[in-house]
Amino acid sequence: MLATVWESASGQIRYSIPEEMEIGSSVGNVAKDLGLEVKQLSDRAVRIASRGRTQYFALNFKSGHLITTERIDREQICGALEECSLNCEVIVEDKMKLYRVEIEITDINDNAPSFQREEIELKVSETTTPGSRFPLSDAHDSDLGINSLQSYQLSNNRHFSLDVQTGTDGVKYAELVLEKSLDREEQAVHDLVLTATDGGDLVRSGTAQIRVVVLDANDNPPVFSEPIYKVNVLENVPKGSTILTVKSTDPDQGINKQVIYSFKKITDKASKIFRLDSNTGDVTIVGNLDFEEASLYEIEVQAHDGGGLFGRSKIVIVVSDVNDNAPEIALRSLISSIPEDSPLGTVIALLDVQDLDSGENGEVTCSLPIDLPFQLKKPFENYYSLVTDRALDREQVAAYNITVTATDNGTLPLSTAITISLQILDTNDNAPFFDEIPYTGYVTENNPRGVSVFSLRASDPDWGENARITYSINEGDRSEVPLSSSISINSETGALYALRSFDYEQFREIRFQVQAQDGGSPPLSSNVSVTLFILDQNDNSPHILHPSFPTDGSTGVELAPRSSEPGYLVTKVVAVDADSGQNAWLSYQLLKATEPGLFSVGLHSGEIRTARSFVDKDALKQSLVVLVKDKGQPPLSATATVTVVVADSIPEILSDLSSLLAPADPQSSLTLYLVIAVASVSCLFFTFILVFLALRLRRWRNSQLFDSSSVTFSGVPVSQFVGIDGVRAFLHSCSHEGSLTTDCGKSQFNVTKSNYANTVTSQQTCEIKDPILVTEELNISYEDQTSVQVRL
């Protein structure tokens, strides 16, 4: 970089730098040129101010240099001006001084000459005379001086040269000069390169393509590109396909070059299959090709231009065979179902496989899915037999859909598939099996007869009759319970029914075997062990073992000395329960005692102990009633009566023994007397009632108080006739008579109605069935067989 620095009287600094310097390049040492200390640049607040939108320069405070901050393009800033400069101001704020800095931008050879059009086309007739000139477009270079455009050059050729002229303004321009006559048939187009160069140290250049088109006359006939066109066509090519394009060339131009194509020689059959486009020369398929009918077609074609000149060629079309026919499968024999125990090699179907193609395209291979128990055999040409290859099991697969695929050996193989449905018939090859082995059930005792107590089930994977299962019970030799009278089974469903009510106390479980047999021929069967456990119910009350109930009419007596301390064990109530579990858990409770609080009973032990010491006022004989109860739901209980004699010595016990047993006869006599007294009083009471009723009825008859519609017992309270309200429905004006007996046996009275002659007979019977309860019966009947009976 060459920089010139000076300071004028006005304080202006001037620098000169080339364009296209890198960003951050130094323009000049402003601090040194202005006499500023580098260390104090930031302290004095020195800054750069420039005009315009783009700030091209900045001050480096560390070095004091003015540096570039943007790319500087002289041609962009100043264009074609000879001198180009940028101005900025250095402001020292603490000194209030302003320094003007001018930076001159010098040109470098950074632009190459360029043409306004990169391609220049000239049309020159082949009859143009040599020496003719053709002006060319000028090149432009943005640089100045020696860096601008300096010369033109033309690429080497035999027909043209370049003449460069300089105008009055100093601008150079070029002209193309024809040196040799042109021949369009020899060369119709001449491509030239025009190069413009500048004079910089690193020479730059620009180029333009010059295309000289030679105009021609019609002096040449069309010529086909091939003397014989040969093409191979597949027989299944679709209609409308272009199989060949014939092409002819004519050196002429314009109308003399326009060519029309046509068939010169073609057969009738070929004319129905092929068509030639007169403009493009495309040969297309309009009919069906068949290799078997014709494998070769020869056609003569011609082309003629607008001047009447012709050219001829030949087309050879070779038809190639393709695999366009898929194999065909025909079923000649078929079995739709076979038993599952069929032997290997059983023939299921016979297939006839054909392919209309020939050669490899007609060779067919048949296949099956690999996971099927079948295979294909080829007994004859084009015939396949489908046979079993493995053992069949209907329980695993009940039906097969067998897909047979026939594939030819063509390059693009074609295939055909058919599906054969085969049903596998069942055989009785599976015995029934139970869901559980063994079975365990639970039955609560005292069950109703005929109720279902358990159910079991067997399965058979066979089908139809082979899977129909019947159930039966095998009693066995070791059965402790007669099963025929205890358990039955539903032969169809496997449900077990109780034939009687089970008793847990008799037996706790029932063991037997159930056989499941299918309906096959021969039938298959299997057995399973079944255990029914009887569950206990609380159906037994506690049984008192001690004290035992006397068989001679006497009462058991326990001795308790008067000197006994509290907690003295007098006796123990012992009881058992035939049930089990909590139904047999017993508890004891003192239900009744002569002296409450004198004795206590252990809740679980049944021990009777003294609760306190005896005193003189305590009776000699103590009667205790102990309740024994189990834990069942609902609980059952029993009571035990214990007589405790309080005595200190044996003689005292013997002297009082007779007094303990004597009250039995007086108590029986007293009861008899009470019964007799109650019966007598009751008899007298009912006798009084009957007499009273007879008198009242007699009075009513005499007073004629009865009317035709109702009966009214006047003067007598309604409450006296509550038991005979039904009599009022038919008692009208009537007369009556009655007879009474004092022995409360039978009483009879007749009631007659004068107008209707009806007779009412009342028979009252009083039988003393109880000293307190008295029954009265009144029978009333009409002559028309209507009767009413009243009980009082």
C-alpha cells in the first residue's frame, strides 16, 4: 500500500488507498499525524464522524490507526469518475478541535471486460461475397486507464477475420470480415469466440459467442439415418405404443428441409397393426401382435421434401414371444372330506395344469404352502395329484383351505392359484377328560332330599356323537355309605343330587368314582374320584352327663358344708354336644337359684362353686338350675337341676332327707282340689246364663216386640249377645219354648213363628274340658233345610 500523508494550513489530512481492501485494514496513523497521544485517545473522547449511510472507517484506540469497516468498491461509489475520494471528520472533544480527513480511493483491475450480450447471432447467405463486413457489439470495462478495455481477438477459423477500429472518443470497436465464401452444405453454422482484454497487471478478459448461420438453397434430397431399421417388439405390447421412429435429414433449409414420411410397401395384415406418423416418423401399434401368427414384418418407408426429392429405407419388425398367459388349473377329481385317521398318501384331488405359452414360458411348477400336511405328486404330464403327507387330527384343525399355486418359468413368471376346501371327519380317538382331578365338594347336613349338591363336567374334543358324554357312578367295594340310596347323578349334565338328608354325626364324607363315557363306537371312558365332605349344622342340643337324670323319681343331691369358704367346689356339670366345631363349644350359665349370689358356675368349665360363705338364714336345701348352651347359629341349650344340701355332718343330712322328698304327695292333692273347685264354679256360671237367656226369650215372645224386618232384644245389653249375633238375621215374630237341664248336659228349646210355621231347634251342649274353658253350641234350623250353628 502506498499512502501519502500531508497536513494543509486548514488542518486537512489526506490518505490514498486502493479499493477492495480487507475489512480492518489500516488507512493511516491518525494519532501520529494529528499529534495525539495513543494512551489518551479514549480519555479525550476522540471519535470519527462521516457522512452518508455507510460508515467505511473507524478509529482503533489502541494503535491510533484509521481502519476500514466495510468493503470499498470504487466503481460502486464513484462510477466512471477519474478521481474518487471519501471524507470523514476526526473530532477531539476535550480540545474542541475538528480535523478533516480525505481518503482517495485508487482503482485496481478488479473488473473484467464484459459484453452486453454473451451470444451474438448473424445470418449470412452462402452466396455472400468475401470482404463483407458485419459490426459486432462492444465490450464494457468499469475500470479506468490501463485497467480498462484495450483490445479484441477472434478465434481461429477459415472464413472470418476481425478488424478493430478506434473512434474519436477513444473507444475501440470490432467488425467481422468475410474472408472466404460459405457453403451451407459443408458447414451450416460457424461458431466463433470474440475475446475482449484489458491492460492491467493481471490481465482480465471477457468473451462472447458469435453464431454465424449460413442460409442454404434446396439442392439435396432427404436421407434416412439408417438404411434398414430393425426393432424387436414384444407380442403383448399395448396398443398405442411407439415401437420405432424413422428419421431422415435434408441439408437444405426452410421448406426444402420439411420432410413427409409414408409407407411405400406394406401388406394388408401389417397395415392393420402398424401406423406411421407422416410428420414425426413414429411407428405405433394399432392392432394385436401374436408371435404364434407372425414373428417378422418387413415394411418399406419413404421420405420426400417440399422440393419433390425422395429418400427410401426399410423397416424390419421382429415379434418376440413373451409370457403373457398365466397357467390354467382344472379340477378333474375332488374329495371334499376325509376321516382324520386316513392313511398317508390318500388322494384328495386330481389337477390338470396347462399353459398356452411355449418354451420356458409354458413350463409350469405347482406348489403348496409348506405348513400343510399335504403334498403334490406328478403321475402324468401336466397332471398333479394332491395327497396327504402327514397324519391328520380333527381336534387340531377341523378344515383346511388348500391353496394350489401354478407358476410358469417365464422371465416375468405368471401364476394361478385355486383353493380346495377339505373337511376332516371325526373319529372317536379321544377319551373324555375331567376339568379337575380329583373333585372335592361340600354338603351341609340336613339337606333337603333331591337337591343338587355338586356338579362336575368332562370334555371330549371329538365331534358329534363321539363327544356326547354320559355320566355314571361307580360305587366300588370300599364304599362305607350305600351310594345307591344316597347319591344320584344326572347322566347328561353331571349334576349330583342327594337322595336323602345327610347326618354329619353318622358319617363325615362320601367317596366314590364318576365315570364319563362318550357315545363313540367303540365308546371311550375315564374315571375321576369325588369326595363329598358333610358339613356340620347345629342340630344337636347339649346332652347333660352329670348330674344324670334320676330313673327312680328321686333327685340328685350334692353336699356343701356350712363352713365352706368362697370358691368351694360343690360339683361340676358335665355336658357333651354331638356336633363339631363351634357348634360343640359349650358354655355354662346359672339360670335360677334358691339364694341368688350364693353360688357361681364356671362359664366354660361348668364347675359350681360357692360365691360367699353360708349364713344361718340360708336354707338347708338349695336348688340350682344350670343352662348349658352351644355356640351354633342359632344356639341350642339344655338345663340341669342341681340340689345342694347345706350341712356340716352326715347325721344332719339323714334327718332332713325325708323332708326333702315328702312334698310330692301334698302338692298333687292340692292340684286336684283346685281343678274340682274351678269346674264347679264354671258349671254354675253357665247354668245361670242359660236360665237367664231362656227367661228373656220367653218375655220377647209374649210382648210381640219382633217386627217383620228385624229382631230387637230390648232391655238386654248388647254385650250379652256378642256370641250369637248371627241369630238376629232370622229371628222374627215367633214363639219359642225351651227346656233346660241342670246337669249342664243338653238344653233344647223350640221357637215357632205363627205366620211362617218355621221351627228353630237349639241344642246347647256344655262339656267341661277344662276347669276354666266352657264351650256352648247353638244349632238353629229352618224347615227349608237352612241351619246356623253358634259356638259360645
